[in-house]
Amino acid sequence: MNQVEHFGWEHEHIHDNRNQFIDVLKHRLGNSPDIIYRDIVYGNNSVLIVYVEGMSDPKSLIDGMLENVDVAASSKEESPEQAYERLKKQGIAMGRVRDTDHYTELISALLAGGSIIFVEGHSICLLVGTESLNQRGVEEASSQSVVRGPREGFTESLRNNTALVRRRIQSPMVRIEQRRLGEQTRTSIAIMYMEGMADEEVLSELRTRLDQVQLPSVLESSYIEEMIQDRRYSPFPTIFNSERPDVIASAILEGRVAILMEGTPFVLIVPSLFVQAFQSSEDYYQRADFASLVRLLRYFCFVLALLTPSFYIAITTFHQEMIPTNLLISLIGQREGVPFPAFVEALIMEITFEILREAGIRLPKSIGQSVSIVGTLVIGQAAVDAGLVSAAMVIVVAITAIANFALPAFNLGISVRILRFLLMAIAASFGLYGIMISLIIIALHLCSLQSLGVPYMSSLAPLKRNSQKDTLLRLSQRMVKKHFREN
């Protein structure tokens, strides 16, 4: 049962009496002190303006009405219906004006930041879009920084975000579909795509999944991501997110669909492919040869971040014959006083680094970076001096952490961190054989994933030669014609 059904006023029509109208609003809204009721005289009629203080900006609306009173109001007596029509057509020089005769729509618009205009004696109200502009300005995206490229990032305003995308795609084929999710929050979301380029099956599936979302509150785009993703328990992200307008605009031009939401700067992109997590917007602002080398480096970093600790554990525990003699002697000398096996040693260091990583995020920015760097150096050196871990293990964990940071997609980095611990345990139990079997299982799992019906490993499994122009390498712009359905 939603909130509207609970109160039983989903079909209640608006009263034409001012006092009854105010009594109903105060009853529904709990007589909240931030709901402002302002009476003005318009011609020979009484007009009531209602808005939420701090969420609405009704100054221009009220000033415009007062300036137009003498012009709009005639010397003869006007009925409330005539005053309403004159007010609607001449008294309000603003956009997004609509009528309503139900309290449900009226209160939804009011709580979204709109203003209500009520003419006493008339049972229809005007809803005027007067949302406040008090919001964070456009700033540089903090989670996806680039050396060369636009510095703009999304904000928490839905309308600002759609405008940032429209500024980059000035095409009449851009389509925006808006709806609300969350029984209590009534959060506005928008689906943005290019008509004729977006796959109709993907759009239909997305609309169906959004219609099936039944949540009391939707406060961030991750709520939507969790509800519409194909595999809830897969460690790999099947929905991409970004806070960069240029990334979203590029995805829309490729035929993908963007999901924007009020209250968050992170925009979702569907469908999402595995190779997309290794692509950065900066790849297309640099020369093709340099961008290709950097992209290959990211794939290599993905392998390092995933396998380095488990490979070290397997080699030192089960396959010492694979280590060169001089290196083996050095490793044995380092581990001479270490009381733990390689797996426990790696587990201690990985967990310690994860704690330092989380602490660096939560601490104030002025000291967070210093604490994380100093803490890593001091704890690592102290652990080696105390004989708890070997110096080689500190190097392995450091290489793993740095390689993890080289991945452009933060959510893929989280997946790598989860799988890394599982592979470490398997390597400690079964050695390189366990790692190989685990990699086969991971590959099979990746090939079985889909993102709104689109294969997650498109362009790699099965391998398509025509779609390799922007997968492992980034060829020149003349040769690249990107569309996710071609991958």
C-alpha cells in the first residue's frame, strides 16, 4: 500500500473555497511551517499562492503578477473562472504552467518545488514550475579526472544534467522520457536516448524493469542500478555509471540509453559492455597510437591487480622449481623469520591496505591523503622489520594496489578486489592449477552475462573483426564508427 492509498485522497477533487483548500493542505502536509501561503488581490478576485520555502523561487512569479494586475484586470467585475483564464494567459509570463483539479498532483508538484496558484471560487489550480536554483554549481568530475578534455561534471540537478548533455548533442532526435520512482521520495528520473539509434528492444526492456521497481525510497542512482541489473549476484558491473557529460553524450551517440536522476551526479548507461570499463574519455582526446598503448596498459593492470598476489602465493607454496635459483635464495632469506605461510602473509597485508584505503576516503581531504601514504609506508616497513611479512610481499601488494587504481571504472576495481581474495584462497589450496580453473570459470561467467539483453562480452566473445577498431586498440577517428550493436 503506497502513501496515497493510505490516506485515501487519491481521487479527491480540489475545493473552490479558500479556507477549505488551506485546511486540506495543512492536514495533508502536517501543518508544516515551511509551507508558505500568500494572498494577493488580482482584479476583484482573491488569489492564493502556495509554495515550499527553500525549494521554490516564487519571487519572479509574484512580481510578474503584481505588475500585470492593472493591465490584466478590467474595470468590470470578473468571475473566478474569468480571472483564472486571464491569469493563466496574461498574468504569468513563465514556462511550465499546467492545470490540475486533484490534490494528489497538486501536492506532488508542490513538494517538487513548484508553486500553486488558487483563485477563490474556482476548483482548478495552476501549477507553475518555480524550482529553486539553489544548488551546487558545475564543477570538475572528481571520480573520473583527465589530463586533456572537458572539466565539466554533472551536478545534483536533473535539469542541469540534461542541459549539459543537450549542449553537446544539439540534435532534434534526442528524446527524454521522465517518470518518478519511490513511493515516499517520488524521485524524478529521466531516460535519455537518440531516436533511431537506440535499440527498441533495449528501450522496451528498460521501461519494463523501471515500471517494476517498487521501493519506498530512491535516493541515488545505485538504487535503480541494483533493481534493473541482469545478475544481482555477479561481481562484475553490468551497468556503467559516469559523472562526466562528455562520456554520457558519447554513449548516447553510440546508441546507448542514459538514466539520469534528481539528487545525484552519477548517470547510468545501459547496455554496458566489459570492454567499456577499460575505455576512458581521454582516449579520444589523445592521438590514436598513444591512446592504444595506454589502453593496453590498462588491460595489463587488470591482470596484475587480479592475479599478482595469488600467483605469488602459488609459486612460493607449491611451485618453487619455477623460480630462478638466485631469486629463490633471496625469497627464502626474506621469509626466514616470518612465522606465517604466504597466504596468511598476503591476507594480512591486503586487509591492512583495504583498511588504509577506506580510512583515506573517510578522513577529511586535508589529512586523508597524508594519513594513507604515511600509514602505508610506516606499517609496511614496521611489518618487515618485525618479521611479520617479507619485503617481497610488501612489493607484491603495492604493485597490486597501484594496478587496481589504473582502472578507469571504479566499480570494476571493486570486482577485482573481491575476486582477488577468492583467488588467493584457491592459490593457497590448489596452486597454479586452481588459478587456471578459476580463470576458466570467470571467463565462462563473463560470457554468460548480459546487460539488458546485450551480451556483456560483445566484440570479444565471439570475436568480431569489424568491431576491433575500438576494443583492445583505439584506431583513428576516420576508421572508428561506434555503435554497441556492431560490437
